Amino acid sequence: MTKIAIYDTTLRDGMQAEGVSFSLPDKLAIAQCLDGLGVDYIEGGYAASNPKEMKFFHEVSKLGLERSKMAAFGSTRRADCTVEEDVSLNSILATKAPAATIVGKTWDMHVELVLGCSLDENLTICAESVRYLKSKGLEAIFDAEHFFDGYKANPEYAMKVLAAAAEAGADALVLCDTNGGSLPHQVAEITAQVCRTLGSVVVGIHTHNDSDCATANSLAAIQAGARHVQGTINGMGERCGNANLCSVIPNLAFKMGLEPLSPEKIKSLTEVSRFVFEVANLPPVMSLPYVGDSAFAHKAGLHVDALRKNKLTYEHIDPAMVGNERRFLISELSGKSNILAEMEKAKITQDKTLARKILARVQELENEGYQFEAATASFDLLVRKIMGTFEPSFEMLKYHVDVEKRNSGQIVTEATVKLQVGDRIEHVVGEGDGPVNALDAALRKSLEMFYPALKEVQLFDYKVRVVNAKEGTAARVRVVIQSRDKQSIWGTVGVSENVIEASWLALVDSVEYKLQRAAG
């Protein structure tokens, strides 16, 4: 199969996304993750921009990356100095990275307006910059900035810039849709013309998503002859982002018959996506193709019924190929097939009568405000209760929450929980930053001596949604809690007119799910 070079720029272009900032340890962790994925190049950053970027290159060299080649980013020399004097070029050399990526102007408007030099002078600048890096033993990747806009405005000049870089020894010429305004048919036509004209020179593609076409444009360029593609994990990047490698890679492998990475490496793509979201402190985008939580989530009963007969009916690939998993969503829109599919997944005997009972109860609860899509642990407990196999781990006798604000302005929250475990009655007090935190503390405190496994559980997300807003302050609220331990993450739900009670119900389900699972 034809090999396509994968060039990741998450640590440079991705970090230009609004709200994203990676510390040095963050960047090193992501670099190791990308090396494990097996990308060909990791662009470490713009070395001349700040000391942290330079330090990253020095530290990453100590990690002993096994698969990926580090690339340092910079620009062609300034018009008012020589290559030997240029700060950007010499910063690239100082990184000791084996590959250098330099951005050069190909749009005549940018040359004259931004660089402030003649068109011929820019050709000299691009050629000298590439030649200088090659003379120092580096692999030179030339990013032709605004190439598609430049080609549309002045195709002869845009091609002259590429020719100058190629003649100077550039190892790859990357066509950049910097403003993200091109469409796939335009990218395909122009890329094909470049490939025909330049012959054996490696042509690459770098796209932005301002027209929501970055991934499609990348694929169009590859189809037209490009053999090097740049992008970011999860499509992070300035403005609307870059081409999403989490979509580009599987599309190349599974739809176009090309070889971006080995199939075994592609199986880690979902894990890599979620890791980068976590490090960036961003909530995962559930609807991302291939790697999002919703990518293989099925809600309509007719769809699930068909899937149970043949997975190809509503899935374009096996989710395991990208490390994702199939999910059947339970809601009032579900049919019996959704319930049966969940029962099958949980290795519960296929019983249509039981499935009808469960579905009826789900529809009844959803009418009250419950929602089980993000609370599969509560659904699991519901099934156990209907089947008659649920054995409660404890009995709640009463709880009390007290919030006190003192003259000093300090707010103190205490929760008292009284419950029974077997023949033992526990009556404990917990403090917290708020009533839910205090209840959680008291509940754990009263149970951990009986169930030490609860020490592993962390509550990491808490959401409140008003169910029937027209009722004002008397409205019911739905509380969804996400919990985790060392092995997994689960969601639970509670609904009540009282937000404390709704929270208590979700907390109890979280604890019970952990204990029921531990008991097998």
C-alpha cells in the first residue's frame, strides 16, 4: 500500500486554539502519546517564540522517542538580514531537531503587503532559507503559506515559489489552505496540477477548517497525489481548527486503501483523542467521527433492531478498529431492541417479557424527568431491581444537611447521615464545600469501613438540569453525576423537586453500582 506521511502539529498549531495552553510537562506527555500512536513527525513548536518552546526540544530529546521524528517550526529569513543572522532559522538549528518546517509566502499580496519586499526577492528568501537548513544536515519541509489563495490570485507566481524551494533541496512542499476557505474540488484540481508540474517532489497538504472542509480537503489532496498530510488531534487549532487527524487517518486507511499508520496503531486512536482532550482540560466532543462517544451510539429502536441482525446496517466500520465501542442508548424513544441489546451486552438472558417491563419503566421514569443516556449505571441498577436480583448494600435511615454562614463571611456546610449496614447502624457527619460535597463525604465515611473499595471512587463531574422550568423554583431538577475508579467511568441520575434529594439519589446509585460490580 502507498505510505502517507502523518505530520502532527497539535503542539504548535493545535495550541493556537482559543482556550488551549500546554505546559512543558503537558507537551512532553502529548509527544510521548503521539510517538506511541506512531505518527511520522511531531512538530514541537515555534522555537523562536519563547523559552518554553526551546526547552521542550531539549527535554523531548531525553525521552528516546521510538517512532516519530521531531520537527522544529519557523519561517523563512527576514528580508533585512542574511540566513546566518536570522533568529528564526538559527533557533531551529538550536533545537537540534532532525527536521525543520519553515513557512514561506506564496501569495503575491502577502509578499508585497506583509513582507514588504518584491516578488523576486521573496523567491530568493525562500530558496536561501531552505538551502541553509539543508546545508546544516536537516530535513527541510517547506510550508507554502496561503498557497491555494495565492494560486487562485497568481498561479504562475505561486508555482515559482514552490519551484524555488524544490530547487534549493526541500524534502517536501506542503500546500497550505491557511485561511481555510477552499473547497475540496478546488484543492483537488490545484494539488493535481502541482503534482503534475513538480514530478517526483513530495507534495503535502495542510488545511484549516474555516469552511468546515479541512478533513475533506486533506483527503482530496491525497487523492490528487499528495503524500504528506498535516493536522492535529481532535482538529484543534486557530479559529475553527485544523484537519482532524482522528478522522484523516482512519479515512485514509479504511476508505482509501492507503497506509498512514498500521492497523494496530490505529486501534489506539480513541485513547489518544481522549488523552489530548484531558491534557488540554477540554471536555471531549461527543460527536467527533470515529473517536467521539456518540460515533457508534444508537438510540432509535429500529436502528438497534437492524444492528442486532447485522452491524453493517448502521455502522460504516467496526468501532474496535479505532479503539471505540458500540453503545445502545436507553430513552423513551428506545424500542424493545435497545433493551435487549443492553441485556445482551450485560450477558443477561434474552427475555422479551422482561425487556417490555424494563422499557415501560424507563418510559415512566423519563416522563418524570429521568434520562439514562449519560447514566448507564443507574439503568444497570434499574434492570437488577426489575429482575429481582438487586440486594441493597445499605439502608438509609435519614440524612440532614446544614449550611451556616458566619459573620466572618465563612460558609460551613455539614451533612449528617444515618444508615444501616447489616446489623450495624452508622451515624456520621461530613463537611464539604457545599451540600452535595458534604453528603458525599458523610456517605463515604459511613461506608468505607464496610466497603474499602469505595476509597477508589472519585466524583469528577456534577450537572444539574431543570426538568420543568415553567414551575419556577418548585420545578423538578435532574442531577447527573459522573464517577470513576481505576478501571472505569460511570454515570448515575436522580430526579426530585429538591436538588439535595436528587443529588442524594444519584450519589447512592453511584456507590451501589460500584459495590454491585465489585461483588460480581
